[in-house]
Amino acid sequence: MRLFTTNAALVLALVLPAFAGHEDDPSSWPQFRGPAGHPVSEDRSIPLDFGPERHLRWRAALPAGHSSPCIDGGKVFLTGHIGDRGVVVALDQATGSELWRRSFLAESPPQYSHVDAVPAVSTPCTDGERVFAYVDSYGLVALDFEGQLLWEERMPHPGYGFGVGTSPIVTHGNVILSRDGAPEAAVFAFDAETGEVAWKIDRFGFIESHGTPYLWRNADREELIIGGTSQVCSFHPKTGAPLWNVSGVTAFSCTTPTANADSLFFGAWSTANATGRSFWDAGFGRSLELSDAEVADPNLLFDRLDANDNGTVELDEVPECRAKDAFGFLDQNKNGVWERPELITPAGGTANPGANVLMAIRRGGAGDVTASHVEWTWKRGLPYVASPLLYRDRIWLVKAGGIVSAIEAASGKRVLDRERLPDRSEYYMSPMGLAGHVLVGSAEGTLYVLDAESEGLEIVHYVDLEDGLFATPAVVDGALFVRTENSLWCFQGE
């Protein structure tokens, strides 16, 4: 790995797929991961060495949250939370000044099991006339650009211990929202103008998942792609009719697909499909070197953690690691400590169908195409939350712990294989393609700009924003918008 900084200019202009629609507007970033769900820009006007002291046009305070920016009509839309209230905020794109905010009171605030779970993760979307926001514990709301409520669909919190990660998208006049694992378990299509249910896909039998639906415009047709519970499924975007499915992916997915005109790429990792050392290293490897004996017999790991030898593991006995972040999830009886069976029984993988894998799936399928249309697979360095990025014919993967991989999209061959960044914390932000570079961000607030065409991991620039970083940035009108937990930053050249 080579680490260096540069004053060269990085310029961002939107590279959009060749199709007509509101997403073609270079002044719009209409949904999670940008136009058509592809967070890519080739504009060459944003300086590469941006940061708090350089090229900062403005910084605006926000209610806390992890949602990404949605930008249209000179306004930036985001969600946040203040106590039990979900908040939708509109900022002036040019100045960062707050234009309006609407709050929605949750009737039954959820209890989360992970330290990074918050009530405002879902990113708003827009059709150019209305903005749609999925407000945790309240439901889906439609607002005009002045903040007036047009319609709402009350939807109670689905009970996810990790929070609600999926975001709505708009296509063919409908707002698409996935509710896998909720009591009513379905993918809904709401009429964007009226809020009426246009159609829905029942998803009973699908457990909790957090990925955002993806509209794949391939060389044959348009397809609505949704991953969940060991499957990737394709539907007709106008009717919800099933087209094809591939099985064998992870049981608990948090990522969103990406694609080119010929192939769809879906990759995800979860502890539900991890086994052996990979399972235990994922939970404790950030701080502990686990012995082979501890991997083989987790009772030995429990004994090491139980520093006061009282037969339980308390929160302050666990070093900083993913298992500590999800302390409440493993504390199944909610008595505030881990008891021995709670730690040693989640062996991972054995009771769950599917596998941790990245798949390339060829277009043109019908029915179950698992055996016929999977072109290649990749099983190393897979992301938990940060969705794979397709940029300049490479698939970029960013795994928790600062592990970066890149694979040739056409062949599945290795370009980078689990290279490490200096910041080894969690990585929730989905990577973004920026004029020959890839932007990657850690939850601790460090942004890295990587050379997208190097044969090794080259860090061109990095900056610490000193605030939690969970959202994926946006690019509009030559400006880079970065949402940290409590702020929105706008960077632009002179």
C-alpha cells in the first residue's frame, strides 16, 4: 500500500446511464446512491484535497442520523431524529441554510441491539415534484418541496434490532419500499401521487434484511432487483410479477445490488453464514488475537472475557469489537450480561441457508437461474453493510476493519485482495466513484480517496471529519455533499 497526498484537482461530473427520465438531470441526486443507484461522477471541478480547512463551502448542523443526501430543485433532503421524533429536513443547496423541517412522533420507539443503530438511516427519494421519506417507527410520508404533507402510510417499526436500513426508490410513478421481516412482510409499490397501493409482493418467509431495491436497466429490459434471505429476486417494475431468482447468497443481507448492461452483481456478508474462525474473528478480531483452541472451543474465549470470574461477561469486560457493538443482540434474555450459552451457541452458518458470496448474474433469465446464469463468484473480503461499487469495470468491496478488495467485473479475477486501510473500524458508507478515484469512509469519520486504476491500494488523499460517518456522499452541480452524523458538509472548488 502506498500512502501520499496531492493537490491535484479532482473533478466530478455525473456519469449517467443512457436512458431518459428525471435521473438524467445533473442537478439531481434523487435517491440512495444517486441517479439509477450508481454513485459515480466524472466531474473535474472538486479539488482532491478537500477537508474542514480546505474547499469547504459550508457546513450545516443536522438532527442526528445516518441517512444520505437526496438533492433536487436546489434543495437537500435528509432525515434525522430528535428523541422519539423522526425528522425530515430541507436545506438550501447553495448556502446550507435550513428551509423547513417536519417531525413525526413515533408511537412505540424501538429498542435496538446494536450501538450504531439509530432511528434515521433510510434515505429520502424524489420524483422531481415530491420527496418521499421512510420515517422509522412512523411510516412512509410524501411531502412537496415546501414541506407540506401530501400523504402518509403509517407503518409501525418492524422490530428490527439493528434498525431500518432500507430506503425507498421511485420508478414508473410508484414509490417502492421493501419490508422484509416485518409483520406484513412485503415489497410495496405506492402510487407516488396518491399513496394508494399499486401492487405488492408478499415476502412471508423472508427474514429481516436491509438492502434498498435496485432498478436494473439492462440490454433486454428493466428489472426490479431485491435481495433477502439467501435469494436475489427479479420482478417486473411496473407490476411486481416475478421474473427470476438466484439462491445461495447470504441469509441476512444489508447491501444493494449494482449492474451494467449485461450482468448484475450482488455481494453480501453476515454472521448468519460465517463459520469457524471467520465467524469468531468477525466478532472479536478487531481487538483480540484468538487462538485455535478458542475457535475450536468458545468456552475458552468466554473464560478469557470473564475477567472477574463471576460466570458472566459484562459490557466493560469486552474489548472494542463488533461483538461489543452488538452486545444487546447476544444478550438474548436482556439481563445486561452475557451468559455462557449466549456466547458459545451462535456457531454461525450451520442452521442458515445460503453463503457469504459475491455473484455475477447474467441478464435474460426466467425462473430459478441459479445453475444457468451465475457467471462467477467471489468469497473473500465481502462487505457487511457497504454496498459493492461498480466503477471503471471493477467491483469494489469494503469490509469492516478497513479491508478493500477489487475484482474485474467481466471475469471475476482479482485486482486487489483484502488490502488494509489505516482506520480499522466499521465501514457503513457505500464506496463512491469519483473521476478516476474511489471514495471510502470509516464510521470513525475518516474519508479516503483511492486511485481507481492502480494495481495496488493507493491512498491519494485522506481527511478526518471528526464525526461519525455512515452515509454515502452525493455529487451535484460540481459540489460534493458529505453527511456525517450531526452535519452536512459541502465541498467545492474556487
